[in-house]
Amino acid sequence: MKLKWIYLALVSLSITACNDDNTTRNEDNSLGDTTLTIRLSDKYQVIDGFGASDAWSMQHVGKWPESTKNEIADLLFSTQMDDTGSPKGIGLNIWRFNIGAGSVAQGSNSDIYDPWRRTEGFLLDNGTYDWTKQAGQRWFLQAAKQRGVDKFIGFSNSAPVQMTKNGKANTSTAQASNLATEEFENFAEYLTDVAKQLKDIEGITLNDISPVNETQWDWDSSSGQEGCPFTNEEVADLVRKLDAKITEKGLATKIELTEAGQIDYLYKTGTNRPGKDNQIEDFYGSGSNSVAGLNHLSKSVAGHSYWTTEQSKLAPMRQQVWSKIKETNPTLKYNMSEYCIMGDNEENIDGNGRDLTIDMGLYLARVMHYDLTEANASAWQWWIAASPYDYKDGLIYIDKSETGGSYQTSKMLYAMGNYSRFIDKGMYRVEINQLFGKTNDDPFTQKRIMASAYATSDGSKVVLVLVNYNDYEYTINFNFDGEAMDNQEMKMYQTSSSKNLEYIGEQEVNAPVVITPKSITTYVISK
């Protein structure tokens, strides 16, 4: 079908937009210009979407003045454009709801020193529920739904404190589960009661419940937050009980596993966490811990990209995740369900300290690129959407105030938006081949453009995301192998040192584009 276009700009518009950043031509003449060949018929994973979580700040921000919290919700979820044609928000379609363990009621006795990392819980000491709790988080559930979010995940870091061994939301003994096996069924009952309440009263369907989180870590009082270790055997026991409760209550909710603290725990054996590693094979294979046959198990594997983002680990570790999934069960998807920038020894990056510059936006985009292209992630989710901390963990940074304050955006927000705002749920990642005349080896290690491409099944919409990590510009030519693109145009959106997911114009698909140094640029071709 012929694409319909309105020709609004010349090639020079792209070049002018790039020159606004005072950029220089490609200074490495040995690299030359690049042709990107896109093959829409060569399809990879289906994209389910992009998201973030409400931990821990939204319990407070959701009680801020209406105007401020609505502005924050727009930045996260809106799919509208402003008067200049730039996105108002990054269009997240997945929202993770932290089902709290109730440590707020314990105050300093919770062993969680930071009050903002304590959570409310619906369960009361007398065994009844108070559904007015977590009001700030529930406000954001509704705000997300109103703006088009279509997937909600309820995740738990700890069972309610009324159920744990020590009566707290983290353990007294590192590496030992804080939930006795006789409480597993009660915990499953609680999680499904929360899901049913949200559905019946709030109109929010929890598409997934994630009952455990990063089971490999110690989660004792030194962690400073809610958490609980589990062995794979314990997880399997809990999940079987949770599956039965979902059936009993007639819920359509699926169970999300495994939320591994590092992606190598998904595929490796003999690690420093025995009994908690090799989770793909353990849970989805045929061994004693397999839960693959349960009715309500999500057909996806969830992992966290922490501590695996150094240059030497980016591609090989993600390739091993995908290889293990295909080997165990080729029908499974991979979801990258949690990440923020915590550190990178090779590049001397420390998680401490806010960094609102394009450098961290580029780092986030690089991790997204490899998770999507090497691990074939179907979903990609950031950790805390709004952070009050001096840390590289926020898409939006806020004042640490329970009653109201100001906020500021980060380049990480807009860099993520170069993917999340334009790659729609249901699109396929498609083949994009970088032709340099010499080799097709890893683009980042060779200081080349990191490019990925996505398309609807009928090719009516194509999205290209190009990440230029370098301090010089590139000229790029697009070659749609076997596809007629004469006189067709694409809209362009850029995040750079001076632009925040900004519309920079349109130009013909067949004309060369100039990529700004240190930028993420998205090209959208639509019928």
C-alpha cells in the first residue's frame, strides 16, 4: 500500500537541526558514512511495551497538589503532542504497582532507616483489610489508566509484616527466607485479594502479579528496604499456591517470574547463589522446580540488567540469556523488568550522584539497545519513575516532601522516550543491518551508530532508533531492502544536550540524514 506524506522539510532541515548543537563532521575518516539496510520481512520479537514502577515515591507524590502530580503523570504516560509537534510525555504503557508489606506502620522499628522506603500495606494486625491505604499509589494507577496505560503489574518485595518470621519486611538472617513455608498460602491469598479489590472496586486489572523480587540478595536490615530471599524450590512452592488462588478467585492475572537480580542468574549454574540461579531451566524446564505447566504462569522470563552493562558484558550476557530461553522453551518471551544506573567499572560510572546530562541519557539508551537487540526483550521497564535521591535512579527527580514540591526531568526520561513513545505495543523488531564495507561487528565497541528498527506486521508504521554515542556526527543512508520508499517521508525526534525528545522536522526517507553527536534520534514512517 502506498504511503501518504505531506512534504514539510528539505534535507537541510535535518542538517540545520544538527548544527544547532555546534557539532562537527565525522572526525574519524576511517569509519566513513553508513548505510542502514532495513528488512521489514525479517521479524524478531513482538514488543509488549515500556514501563516503570511507582516505588517508593508515588505513595507521597500521589497526594501532592493536583496540578503538579498531573504534570508528572503527563510526562510519564501522555501520548499527546504539544503545539510544536513534540511529545508531551514518553507514553509508557506498563505501570508497576508496589504491593507494600506494611513497614510504614512500624516506623523506625521496621529497620528501614529511610521513611520513604517504607510502604503501607492493606493488611491490618487484626486480619482485616484497610483498602484506603496506598492512596497515593492508587491515584497514579488511575492517572496511568486515564492516559492509556494498558498493562499493570503488581509486584511484591516482601509478604505483609504480619506474616513474616521476624514481623518485619526484611530478614534477620541474610540469605534466609523471612517467610515460613506455612505462610505461603496466606501470602498467595493476600496477593490475590489485592488483585481482586483493585479489579472490582478500582477498575484496575493487574495483568501480572510478581510475587518475589531479586531472590538472590541478602535482604537483611542492611539493605535499607523491603525484601525477602527465596530459594528456587521455595519460589516454585509459592507460585503453585498462587496459581491455585488465582483460579479460585476467577482472576485473569498471570504470574511473572523470575525478577532475577542479575541476568546471569537466569542461565548460569554454580554461581555464588546456589539454589537461586539457573532460573530459566529450573522454572521453565522439566525438573522438580518446574512450574511451566501452571495455568496462570506468564509465558515470559523477567530479569534485571543491573551490574551487567559494562562494555565487555553488554552483548555476550544478553546473547546467553536469549540462547538459554530458546534452548529451554522457544515460546517464551524475555522481559527486562527493572533497571537504573548503578555502576560500571569499565567506564568509571558510579550510581551515586544525580546526573541530568545527555551522558546518562546515552547510557540508558545503550542498555535499552542491547536488551532489545541481543536479549530480544519484549518489554523494558525502568526502576523508580520519580526519585528524591542523589542517585542515577530517576526518570523524574522530585523534592523529598510528603505534601508537595517541585520536580525536574532528566535526559534519561527523554532517552527512554525515544523508544517508549514511538514503538507501539504489537510492533515487531525487524532486521537492520549496518554496512560499513568491512565488517558488521558490534557497533558500540567500534564507535558506530547503535541502530534498531521496529514495524507493524503490515509495514504501515516503521520506527528507527539511532543512538550516536560519539562526539562527532554521522551521515546515514537508509536502504529499505525490497521496499519502495520513493518520495516518502519520516518525522524525526531527538534527545541531545540541547533537545528533550524534540520534533526536529520531516524529510524524505531516501535522503541522507545527519546524526548529531551524542544524541538519540527516532525516525517515524507512517501511512
